[in-house]
Amino acid sequence: MTIKTADIQFNADGTPIATNFDDVYFSSCDGASETEYVFLHNNLLPQRWQQWSKPSFVIAETGFGTGLNLLVTLAAFKQHLAQNPASKISLHFISTEKFPLTHTDLVQALGAFVQFEDDAKALIDQYPMPLDGCHRMSFVNNRVIVDLWLGDIHDSLPQWHTNEDGLVNAWYLDGFAPSKNPQMWSPQLFEQMARLASKDCTFATFTAAGFVKRGLRDAGFVVEKRKGHGRKREMLAGCIASESEIQINRQQARYYQRAAYVNLATVITSNAESHAQTALASKPKVAIIGAGIAGASMAYAMAKKGYDCDIYFNDATPAQGASGNPQAGFYPQLNVDASHASQINAHSFVYAANQYRQLQSQGFQFAHQWCGVLQLGFKPALAERYAKLTESQLWPFELVRYVEPSEAAQLANCDMPYGGLFMPLGGWIDPAQLVDALFAAAAKLSQVRLYSHHALKRIEQKNVSNTAQENTRWQLHFDDSMGTSKKNENTSLALADIVIYATGAQSHGISELANFPLRMVRGQVEAVPAQAALSKLKTVLCHKGYLTPEYNGQHALGSTYVKNDLSTDYRLSEQVKNLATHYQSLSDCHWAQEVVGNAQGRAAVRCSSPDHLPLMGALADIDKQKEELSDLYKALPLGYYPKGSDITNVFMLTGLGSRGLTTAPLMAEVLASQISGQPLPMANDLLNTLNPNRFLIRQLIRREV
Ligand SMILES: Cc1cc2nc3c(=O)[nH]c(=O)nc-3n(C[C@H](O)[C@H](O)[C@H](O)COP(=O)(O)OP(=O)(O)OC[C@H]3O[C@@H](n4cnc5c(N)ncnc54)[C@H](O)[C@@H]3O)c2cc1C
Ligand SMILES: C[S@@+](CC[C@H](N)C(=O)[O-])C[C@H]1O[C@@H](n2cnc3c(N)ncnc32)[C@H](O)[C@@H]1O
């Protein structure tokens, strides 16, 4: 949903003031040094980074505002990296904001901080549109990940996933003065801060208000009064109490497991030094099965987190399945309500739009046009629905807006009697080139090896030992009829610590995926030749099907839906159907009636799911979960139910249906974050909606199993 932006004025010093709260965003005299003292110094940063033994350090902030706290933290972290070149830690900065600054106000507010010019520019470039939910940005070559959760903090924090050890290592408790913003400084906020706190979590805040001190104590924090910054006498800081003193309620629906990678290696030697070396040497080996948009997005997301990946696929080259069409429309499926499906689509689209543009700016090229997508209201009822969607202001204007027929005609550059929804960030992409660009970008960050002609048959757990350690790994068995073992002796016996299925429509042939309700739907898209009727078209048109501007002398016009048909032959009968859909939908466009095909096109099979959403996450052990969770229908408190079993270190990303180009990048980023045990850039409710075991859970709740 779209959210209200901040109402701001700038005072004579250029400091931003929030009109509604009548308070400043940061101290007029020296905002940066106040941040450094209150939040960094009192959370013992950067000293804690030096001794930090875990891979990442998580800071969470209440009230992002101008992002000044982030910029000061980035500067300190960069200094830490410069002084400690061997340091391996990455930083996660999670923040919330109810009233985000407009882009223009942000530029003005940060203009005052010339010392942070580069990071301020990176922030401004990635700053999200006012769409509620989580927006992920990255800084310092992916070493710092920033998740900005737009919306009221009371709605956002309960949606953050945490494992049983907690999530946050340091809280920056910011926000306008408690007297000016009492709604935010509530017991619910303090309880959530405690729920999300790790064992060693510290906090700091500029205020010394008594009710804040008591609230934090009641929630489980040990609170001290400390000297305030500058002329402020006092402030509060402290840490979470030890677990023997407090009981924290981290209850969530544990049957929607979010399993991370589990290191199953046991070190044989007792020598401490070689233990450390073994730990360093034992970077998990990742096998991704599939080289379509799902597999390529997964490889890129894993590579950004430092993992090497082996990609196995059964064709001669990547993107030979559904991701091999010459042109695909790039746009989200948005509804008139903020359903989970709409939210997943909206966030996936925004994330993908950024990622694709970033790839291009880094020099990874693929054919595309960001020419926008026009979803036509070609029937009166549809036009009315689209107009309502805009009136409701459900989605930000930057994402989608209603256009009258006259503007639609201008955007499409041809006669257009219909209005509709315009999505300016959309367009078309050559998916196979995009897949290549993603693999190339991944290979720039870590080792990525592509193994063609490797049809996976099954995986098997295997104990492997060398002199230093014993490990349980997955052995991959390939179909020998493809000559795999002759081609490459190493891969015919490939071993992996982590297996990720990104097998698209061929998932139906994989026994581990047999328990998931995947639906295969054949589709044919026409490659209609460039012709006079279409020569002026300059945006993607969507009706019941879609039509793209020209690329390589052809336009894509699609597509058919044939359930449970796995063949990929080109069919004249489907060309007739595709053209008929197009003529009927655009019956008032004379030029559309003149379009002709020439029996050229491509058919492929989509992998879909009963609710048309992807399946993303740990591979649930469905047979075991049926037993373990059999009394879900009793609607007992969440904490009563056990964690559902999954197949250790095996994950899946499939079921991308008709929107793979939109959903793959964010799904891959979420899954890579989950596997590496890092904060997840998506609300718990949406994660549940995507969990591969959701169909079983729904059946168990309804007692249908
Ligand atoms: C006609 C048609 C039109 C479409 N139009 C659009 C559009 O306009 N916009 C859009 O966003 N989406 C569109 N889609 C959907 C989109 O193409 C898919 O969502 C997306 O391509 C799915 O990607 P994937 O990586 O999951 O699967 P695929 O691209 O099918 O890739 C699967 C990969 O898995 C490998 N594999 C499978 N099984 C094995 C095995 N056992 N061993 C080894 N490797 C294996 C294959 O070799 C392949 O590399 C369309 C789809 C079709 C069919
Ligand atoms: C003092 S400013 C924060 C300053 C900020 N850290 C900076 O560096 O600019 C407080 C911020 O908290 C936000 N805020 C206030 N109430 C909130 C709430 N309930 N949920 C989320 N954000 C809130 C305000 O909109 C404002 O941007």
C-alpha cells in the first residue's frame, strides 16, 4: 500500500523539521556527532566489530528519517574495514519509517553532509518509493545491507523474522522526542525490541524520559542513565538482561520453517589451530539445479553473499526452458486490494526493477526496453476497476497510475480508444540474455561453474571424511543416458552441502518435489514479424494477452494456457487462438485487426501453483510434517506446535508461473538470506504465504489430510 510522506520544512540552518511532530530530525548544531556519541559510542561501536566472531552484525533503528544515523554508521564501518583488512564481518542495518521523506526533501536534507557525499548519493539512488513493507538496499559492495521497512513501527516489528537466538545486536532507539510522539514509545515497541534482541544485544537512546526507562526495564532490558550529548544532561543505554532473569516470548508459527544452512561437519582433530583452519576452509558448496531465471537469480544472490555455486542443468545452454522466450513482458500483477499476492508482486517488481537497472549500470548487458507497460481497460467493467484502483491510492503513483485513452495513445504511440493502468518501471526483456547477465555478474563476485547436460535424477545423503573432518553432504546423481559421467568424471559424483532446486516445469520429474502441488501449464507465444500496423508501437500492451514493441524484426504476441500439457511443439491452432484473443480484446483498435502472424513462435511450459505464487524456502519433509502437525486443526496457541521437519540443507525456488521475471530476483534474495542466516527482507505473513509447505498446512488446518 502507498503511505503518506513526511511533511517537512527546513529552518534557517537548513535542518529539517517535521511539521506534524513539531520536532527536528537531528540537532541543528551537530547532528552527525550526536549520532556518533549517542548511538555508536553507547552501543560500543566500532569496538564490538573488532571482536565479533559471527559473520554479520545487525543494527536496528526506530525512525529512519533522513538516514543520517545510517550514514554515520557507514562511515564508521568503512573505517573499521580499512583498519582491519582481514575483517570478514558484514553489517545489516534495519530501520523503520512511518512517514518517509520525499526524494526531493531527502536530497535537500542530506546536502548539508558533504563528508558523507558518496554514501548519501548511494542512498538517494536506491531510496524507495512510498510503498509499505521492506525495501532492501546495499552499500559498500554488498558488505552493508540496509532494510528499510516503510510503515508504522507497530506494524513492522511483529513482521520481522527472528530465529531462536534473536536477530538484533544493537538498537538505535530514535524517533521524535517522546513528548512529541508518545504513540511510538509504547510498551509494545519495547516488547518487540526484546523479542528481536540477541543475547548480547545493547541499546541506546537520546532520551532519558522516565516512562521510556521503565518501559524498557519492564520489557527485559538493563537500563542505565548516562551523560547526554552536548547540552543534553542525560540519555539512556544498556543491554538485554540475561536469559535466566527474563523470559522472552519469541512465539511464531514455527511450522512455517525458515531453515538456514546447518553445518553438519564434525572436526576430527582436537588441535585448536587446525579446527580454526578447517572452519575457514569449509565454506559450504552450493549446487543449484536449473539454469533459467530462477537458477540464475539464485546464483547471483548467493554470490553476493560470498558463496561459490555449481549450476547443473540438463540442456546444452542456460535458459532453454520457460526462460528462453525471445521477449518477455516485465510487470507485476496488482489487484484492487493489498492481498498478500499483490504485495508480493509489488515488492518483487520494485526489487527486480532496481536489480536489472543496477546490472546494466555495472556493465552486464541484456536486450530490453524500459518502455513501460500499459494494462488496457478494454472492457467497461475493467476500465472502471482500473480507475478505482488509482482513486483508492492503494499503490504509489510511481508504481502504477490510471491513464485516460488520450494519454494511453501517447504512451503507446498509436490509436488507442482504451484507458488503463500504466506501469512506468516495466517494459520487456530478453530473458535468455538476462540469465547470461546474471551468471556473469555472479561470476564476478565468486566462483560460479556451469555444468550443461547434467540431468539430476536424485540426491542422496552421504558421509564423507577427510583427515580433518567428517561431513554429511548431498551426493548428486545424474542421468547417465546423457553421457554425464563420460563428459565429466568429477560431476558424475558431485557432492554439495546445499542443494537448491530451481527446476521450473521439469520439477515434476524430481522425486523430492513430488509432494508439492506444482501445476504445469504449456504456453505458446507468437513471434509476429515487424509490420506496418505495429511499426509505431512503443510500449508493452497487456490485455488478455500481451504485445511488445519490435525487437530483432519481431514482436512477441502471447500467450496460450494449456494445463497439464508438457509438449513444446509449435502449434498453428494456438497461433489462431493468440491472434483471436488479440483481435477480440482490442476490437476497437483498427490497427490491431490488421496484425498477421507467420507461424513462427515458441512454446514452453510454466511451472505454477494452486495459488499462483512461487514456492520458496526449505524443502519440507511433507510425509513427516503430516504426522508432526496432525493436530493443527485444533487451533492451539502457536507455541504448542513443533517445528515442521525439513530436508536438511535442501531448498527450492520454483512455481514462478507467468511472472518469473518479476518474482525471481526478490525470491532468490530472500532465500539466499535465509540460507545464510541473515535478516529476511520480507514480512513474516508474506514469507508464510510463499513457504513450500503452505498447501499442507492449509489442509491440516481444515482437517483435509
Ligand atoms: C509462453 C510463455 C510466456 C511467458 N511470458 C512471460 C512474460 O511475459 N513475463 C514473465 O515474467 N514471465 C513469463 N513467462 C513465465 C516465465 O517464463 C517463467 O516464470 C520463468 O521462465 C520460469 O523460470 P524457471 O527458472 O523457474 O524455469 P525454466 O526457465 O524452465 O528453467 C528450468 C531449468 O531447470 C533445468 N532443469 C530442470 N530439471 C532438471 C534436472 N532434473 N536436472 C538438471 N536441470 C534441470 C532446466 O534445464 C532449466 O535450465 C512465460 C512463460 C511462458 C511459457
Ligand atoms: C528524529 S527522526 C529520526 C532521525 C533519523 N534517525 C535521522 O537520521 O534522520 C524520527 C523519525 O521517526 C519516524 N517515526 C515516528 N513515529 C514513527 C512510527 N510510529 N513508526 C515508524 N517511524 C516513526 C518519523 O517519521 C521520523 O522520520
